[in-house]
Amino acid sequence: WLVIGSLTSMLLGLLLSILYARYLPKETYGSYRYVLSIVSIVGIFSLPGFGTAIMRASARGFDGTFRRLSRIMFFSSFGISAVCMGAAVFFFFYDQKELVLALAIAALFIPFVEGLGNWKGYLDGKKQFKNKMVYNITTQIIYSVLMSAAVISSYAFGFGLLLTLALLVGTYMLAHALPNIYFYARTLRTIPAHAPEEPGSIRYGLHLSASSTFATCATYLDGILLYHFVGPSALAVYSFAIVLPEQIKVLLASYITVSFPKLAAKTADTNAQASIKKTLPRKIFKASLLSAIVVGSYIVAAPFAYQILFPAYIESIPYSQVFILSLLLFPFSIFGPSIQIEGRIKKIYLESIIGPLIQIILLLILLPLFGIWGAVWGRVIGRTVNFLIEFIIFMK
């Protein structure tokens, strides 16, 4: 079910990317990615670690945890709104008015996007992968239709940067907020009023959220730095360089989602934990052979794919061929969730800080010096080192 959902999302995402490449100027698309990078990097205020806590609790039968933690996540998400409004005021005084309206719109809708999306974690924990797939595809279809209409309208009516950016950001937020409200309410109705809560889940979720700060910064820092050091057009080229590899990563991540509830249930037992440490590494090394085949195939196929799909972004090809190397050890990424499920706070902080911090340092050094190539190599080296660090911490 997850593979079907991922393939559908990939197809819809690919169609949208083709529209972006054909009908949006590079400066406009780069500015759009910049706004989303700002919103995403301050997403730490939504306490994203609560999603993992909900998944673990529901896998262990503590369904009532969803009700309490999701309520906390929603109200904490207004912190993102406050930061976005502060950023809008900042850009207003620095005469970048094209960003002001877009950030103000994001501030209005973001609690419903970030704060109510935790139904996915609950469904994963309950192994309701079919329901999650149906909900995700519904959301993707709504998003794709509305975003397509926004892009075509902007192109047809000749909107400028300010109006196009506001339209894109507003459509993105609305297309995610409305389905979230519906599916959150639908999921909540399935949980009995007196369902048990997992003891310590709030503390566990807070630790996960705090420890994920570096990882969040490492993921979205490249977009912000590229915009300021090289410009929005370069950010657009970089965004298209990583779009296909990131879609492949989503597909490969399906097996991690499937494994999560099983690991969560087993880690409650000490003997099961010892068994996992013996058997999991061997399975991951085998899976890495598949990743190597995927990476090699992509390097060969990328030039043909970009000439057909994104002819306006041919310059993104060499960046993309190098960026795909970051997926060579992708199966090792399961050790990160495994550490989080285990629940040992010290190991969680080590896993969540060391690898992302290395990537942040690499981006801060390489990107100002080498531009797009600095961002690409910073992500490739940083992600690879992070996978190896997670493996070492897991085995200790």
C-alpha cells in the first residue's frame, strides 16, 4: 500500500514539477522554494517529535496519546505563525515586498498544515497503511489540481512576482490545511474517549523535538543560503537538481515506515532488542546493494530524463547525478528511527545532533565558496556521514 501511495505521489509530483519548469520563471520558483524553506526550518515550533511519539504509542496500544499530543502540537504551531509574521515585517523594512505577502499568508494557515498532520503517525503505528495511502493520495490530488490551476493562472494572466508568489504559497497552504482538518477529525473519531495514554509520552516527544532541531536546520539551510549567496534563480536550478533523487528517496523510505511499528513493539522487550541488533545490520547491508543499483541506473538515465521532462533545467543534470550519491547508504537511515524507538535519551541526542551538525558546518563552509556545488557536496557528504554515525550509535 505504501509503495502504491509513493508511486502515485511521485507521478503527481513529477507532473507538477513539469508545470513549474515550463510556466514559472526561475526567479519566481526560487523565491517560492525560499519561502517554503523558511516555513520548514521554523517548523520545529510545531514539536515534530510528537509525531514519532504518537506513532510509537499507537503501535504499543496507547491510542489516547494521539488525542493529547496532537492538541499540544496544534497550539504550539502558532509559534511558526509568529516567526513568519516577524520575517514578513523584516522583509518589509528591507524592501523585499514580494516575500511579505507570501509569508503573511503562510503564517495564517501553517498551524493547520504542521499542527494537524499527525494523523499520519497514528495510522502508521496502527499499521493502517491502506487508509494512510488513500488519505495521502486524496491530499495529493487536491494539492496537484489546485497548484496546477495556480501555475496556469499565473502564466495566463501574466502575474508578476509578488502576486504569483502569494498565489503559490496560499494555494500550497490551503491545499494541505483543508485535507488535514478533515482527516484529523476522521482519525480522532475512531479513538475511544477513554483510550489509554502512554506514560512519559510528552517528555519523550519534547526530547525528540528538541533533538530534531539540528536535523531540520540541516535539511532546509541549503535553500536559505543559496537564495542569499547566489540568488533565487540558482536556488531554482538546485531545487530541480534534487527533485528526482528526493522522489526516489520517498519511495525507498516505504520500507522504513513499514518497519517502524514492528520495531516499536519489539523494543519494549529487552531480549527482542538484542535480537534486532544482531539481525538488522545484515539486512541493511543487503538492502544497500539495491540502493547501489538504483543510484547507478539514475546516473545513466538522468540526462535523458531532464531533456524530456525539464528542458529548461538542463544545467541541473550534473548536480543531480552527484546528489543521487547521497542515497547509496540510504537503507542505513533506518538506524535513526530505531534509536528513537529505543527511547534512550542520550543516544537520541547523539544521533540527532552529531550528523546534522556536520552537514550544517559543511554547508556554511562550502556553499558560500562554491555555490550550488557546495550545497550538493555538503548534502552528499553530510547525509553519508550521518548514516554511518547512526549505525555506530545503534550498535553501541
